[in-house]
Amino acid sequence: MRALFTIIAGIFLLSTNIAFAVESDFQERVLHGKVIEVLEEDIREIPGTGTEHLYQKIRAEILGGERKGETIIIENDYFELKKGDKFFFNNFIDVSGTEVSGVLSIDRKDSLIALVVVFIVTVVAFGGWQGVRSLLALGGSFFAIFYILMPGILGGWNPLFASIAVATGILFAAIFFTHGFNRESVVAYVGTMASVLLTGLFAVFAVEITSLSGFAAEESVYLNFSTQGTLDFSALLLGAIIIGVLGVLDDVAVTQAAVVTELFNSNASLTRREVYFKALRVGREHVGALVNTLVLAYTGASLPLLLYFYLSPAGFGALVNSELFATEIVRTIVGSIGLILAVPIVTLLAVLFLKGYTARHSHIHR
């Protein structure tokens, strides 16, 4: 889910005309261009590092905005570009009129769109109408994050409370639109929201005792400058933890509700107590796998950083104590504890309210 949101966000941002100006001592824009010709190309040493890197001087055509059709010379030491490649680049003009440009990223819109199409086809082919509903729920989540949560936080909402409020809506769409409006979904939703609230409280405690500022990554510093210091980055970190754990909490809650229903339906003589402990055993196995998934997901996303830390002369204690490393540890621990709490909560609600219930929709949990 995290990767999919990244793909969709990339398409959303790159599909728009990304051009902006900062009126102070200079103008800054992000423009779209296409390589017409590679004028120079050689290997140079990065000063003071002993590391060699590719250097290019390219002639590019601007593809959009007021300067569409103009050609520009750009020095590129970021990654190799070839004739015909489309890319985005920063363009700076200072008060003296001096223009400087630097490659920002290659144009990946077509590839990203193709991946999203493959994903949609796969979901629909396997899930049928339930898959369609899950995609609609995903679209609703995307809308809530990009058009409610993000503008709200930038507009002055508390990031933690805003994230919990948006999480309420996202979970509603994810559970009810995907799995139907029925008693199982109500149990899963209520149990998940209880788990989200408890996870949020624990996240506040964890961030407080570890004194995390929310400035673990450089983008937080840039965001702080862009918003002139108006955001509470500790609360923003808490909100990010809540949003990040939603998908797995939804997974656990729906599964536990379904397991309880199937146990009751398979043997009507089972007591609520017996069903509770049987379902709890399934939940333990599920949580064990998901906790491992969380750790591997964060490790995979941070692998270059981990390799850099591995080569660092600083000791293990110093590395773990750094805010960047500590933030990921806190994020993983809080998310894992949220998962663990969700199992007994949802299972208890399910055994109380799902005894005698039979799923009436063939699309549920098949």
C-alpha cells in the first residue's frame, strides 16, 4: 500500500504543470524538458571524495509553461541522460539575471501509469467486484490524504488530530466499501478504530520519552522553511505513524472478524470462550507474520541508509541514538504494538456480536 501511494502521488505531481516561483532574491521553477543533444560527456572526480562520477552538458528543449519551445544548456552530474529522454529540472534566475539549471529527475510518468494499470487489472481479475470496490476505497483514501489531510495540516490543523480524523474516514471506506455493509464490517471498523486510538496514545508516549523532534529527514527541514516554522513536526511524526499503520490494522481486523464468523458457523456448539481462544491463536500467527512484514518493509525502504550506517566509523550505540534511526525504531515498535492490540480487541467484539451471524454476501472472505 505504501508503495502504491508513492506511485500514485508521483503520477499526480508529475502530471500537473509543476512550475512555481519564489519571489525573493531569485526565481525558482521546476520545468519539463527533453534532451535534444548531448554536447559533452566525461568522467570526473568529485572533489575531495576520490569518487568518480559521470558529467554531461546537454542541450534541452523546454516542453511546457511560458518558455515552451525554448532550448537551454544544462550541466548534468546527477544521472546519465540520452538523446530523446524527457526529464524535470530546477531552473534558478537570480536578481542579476544569471540562470542556473540542474537535473531533478527523469520523466517516469508513462512507466508509472503502466504499473498502475497492471495493478488495477490484476486486482480486478482476481477480486472481481470486490476488487473494484477495493480500488474505489483506495481512490477515496488517496483523495482524503491529498485533498483533506495535507491541505488541512498546511492550513493549521493539528497533524495528529487531523490524521486520526482522516484515518476514521479512510478506514470506513476501506472496510465498508470493500467488504460490504454488514455486521462483520461494523465489528472490524469499531475494533480497528479502538486500536488506532490506543496506538495513537502509545505513539505520543513513545515520541515523548525518546524526545523525537520530527526532523529526522532533510525533507522535514525543507518543509519547515517552506512553511516558515508554523508546523508542529512532533505531531506531524505522530500523524505519519497513525496513517502508516492503518493498512495492517485493517487487515488484522477484517481477518479476525471473518475467522470468528467461520468458527461459529462451522460448529454451533462452540461457546464464545472457545471461539475467542481459537480465533486468538489464528490472530497470533497472523500478527507474527505482519510484524516481520513491517520490519522488512522499513528495512527495504531504508536499505541505502542502513548500508551507509554500516560503513560509518561511529559505534552502534551512536547510530541507534541518531534521530533518523530512532524514528524508524519507534515507528516499527508502535506499529507492531498497535497490531498486537488489535487482535484481542477485534476478536472480543466479534465473539460478542457475531455469534449466530452468517455472511450473506458471496464476495466476503472468499
